[in-house]
Amino acid sequence: MSQIYVIVPLRSSQASILLEQTIGRGLRLMFREAEFSEIKRENIQNVLLKKQAPSNYLDVLSIIEHPAFNQFYDELIADGSVVVDEGSGGGALGDMTNVELKENYKDYDMYFPEILSDEEEELATPNIDIKLLSSYTYHSLEKLKSWTNKGEVFYSQEMTVKTNFGDYSISADLFKAKNYNDYLVKLIEQITHTLGRTKAKGHSRKLPLMQINQSMLLGLCDRYIKTKLFGLIFNPFEDENWRVLMLKGAKITEHIIKEISRGVYEMQNETKIKSAVINKNYFSSVDRLKMRLKYSLVLKKTIYERASYPTNKGGFEKSFLEFLDNDAKVLKFIKIDEYKHLFARVFYFRDDGLMGWYSPDFMVESDAKVYLIETKSDKDLKDANVKQKHKSTLNFVKSLNRLNPTLRDNKTWEYLLIGETQFYSLKKSGADINDIANSAKINESALSNNLFDI
């Protein structure tokens, strides 16, 4: 939609509806961004309440007069709908200005971390080395063969396998089989069932069953039987040799289960730590801000040429900005602009149960700490949504502190909710940012019963 700043009537009109439509077309709002809201509100108060000239020309329509408009103007002025601008107003944008990054902004740049994935423990690539498994040595293969008779159905004796792997015990019942393939399938079922019944010593609760690649396990058992079980090459299909595996009382199946289970158990303990992944959103990625000159400060320890504070009752934030810039313990800080620094957000559940997002007022860095700080008037400290924001931001800070220190520049994060009276009292006593942080934590503890119980 096009924006109209100036209307030049080229013909007269006696129809008031045409005049209204012409002016109405030019009065469509143009500057809709949030940063213009305060200066436009001030303009409205000057024009409609104080009957003064506008201080800027945001959303102001200029009409190059035609005589036909005179009566129309007179009627609007008479009923107070408009006021006459005598030409003493400010510039087109008032004192609204663009504020850029400083030349040395990198010295004071900071980032707001976004956790993309948490640190987690994961299994190493499944790999069991058959060479590390023990062979069956109770009886020689030749002797075992001499104990079998072709054509008979062999099955293992019902028994319990009991073995210890470190602090864990494993038990399993054995089974019947009709051929080698059936034997392998039953063997895999028994091994996975056995692992599922693993218990830690001293604990009655069963450990969760690990999801095992059964095709990999079946191939492992087949190779172990054919190449390592008896210390030589063993062909289970030749001369129905597989029947040896089921000899009653020979404990061959028991040995296989024991060795394969031990290999799987040790594989489960071969874990590696997958580092957390974070995205560092630097505040300098927003290289320009709009703000009111009248309500901004030139400060040293921040990336922008100026820092803004609210036009309405912004004295507290103004004093806090000056305090941070003068405190020797503060290395750098940023006044977070909730409409521009969209990455510096914490999501929370509002008092009405819906999800909202929240940007703290300040982010401050010292030698050992990074503080997210919210400044509030005393009456707002117990506001329901302030409590909800506080809870969510504390949880966010805890998640950051669980990261590997190298991912957070070896600094601890804290969230501070600072009341107005509390701040001015500490400032008067010569406190620094660390003193304020300690006071905020003490105050938080004192108020915990009624501040956080929702």
C-alpha cells in the first residue's frame, strides 16, 4: 500500500464527502513499527490535549490548500478535531534518529546463546571383536563329537546361566533347537532376553533393555561359532556338527551366551560424549537501532553509539545504564531491544496459560559472570507474569550453566530481578554489580515463598 504524505487538490469540490475521502486517504497510518509508538503518542498529546504544535511529522498529512477546503477546515477546527500548526514544530521525524554501531563495537560485542542440542551420551559404533572372546576349553571338539549320535534329537539341559560382569549379574534359561538355523534364532532370542533381565547388584529394579541390532548379533554368533568357539574352523553343517552345540551337560550353549553377552555388555559401556551445540547470536548482527535522542545516552561499554531508555517513567533504567557504564566490575553490557534483538528471548507460560516470549532488560558481563537483568518498579515485583518470566529465565540460565564451560566462555550465567528501591539503596552505598547480584539473590530467597509459588 502506497504512503501519502502530501495532498495537492487541483480542483474544487462542493461535496463534503469527497473532501472527507481525500483527507481520509492521506490519514492511513504509515509508521507502524514499535519504536515509533512513543514519539507518536507524544505527538498526539501535544496536538489534542495540550493544543500545541506537533513535535514531529510522523503520520502527519500535509495538504496544499485549495479555497474549497477552508470551510471544511473551519468546521473541523471549531469542533476541536484539528489544531492549527503555526510552524513551530520539530523536524519530520522529531528527535527520532538512527543509531549505528561504534567503530570499536567488537570490543563490547556480546552474544545470546541458543541451545540447538544438549550434551548427551551415545553408544560408540557397535563393534564386538571376536578375537577378544574366549574359546570353549572344557572338552575337545573330537571328544564332543564322539558323544553325539546321528539322527537323534538333542536338546540342552534346563539350567540357569549365572555370570557377573562388573557390578551386574545376568541370568537366563536355555532352550531346545531342531537345526542350526533354529539354534541361532533361539540363541539370539535368549541373549537379548538375558540382557533384558540384567540387574545391577543391590538393586531390585531391572535395567532397561538396550535396542540391539539382531542381524548384526546373529552374524556375530555365527562367526564366533565357526571361527573361535573351539579354537579352530568349525562347520556346523558338516556331518550335522551343530548337534555338538546342544550336548546335554557340556555347557557349550551356556558358554556362547556368556561370551556374547559379555561382549554386548562391554559394547554398551563404550560410550562417547556428544557435545552440546549452540548458536551464538551476536547483538552486532543488528547494526542499527531507532531511538529518541532526548531519551538516550552516550555510553562507553556498549556496542551502539547511544543507548535508549523509556520515555515514560524511564528514570530507573536511565540510572541503571549510567551505573553499569561507571562500574569498574562491568566489562560490557547491552540494553536489549525487544523489537530488534529478536533472538534474545526466553519463552514462558503467561498467567493466562498461553505461551509468550520475554526479553530481559539488560545483559551484563563481568570477569566471571554473565548477568541477565530485569529492572522493575517495586509494585511490579509480585506481578503474576513477572513471576512466570522469572521462573522460565532461571530455568534457561540453569540449562546454560550445564553446558561445557568452553561453550560459555568459562563464565557462569545468572538471572537477577532488581527492584527500584533496592537498586537506589545499594547505589547510594557504593555497591558494584557483584554486590547488586548478591543482594538480588538474598532478596529472591527471602521472597521465595510468595514470589515463586504460583
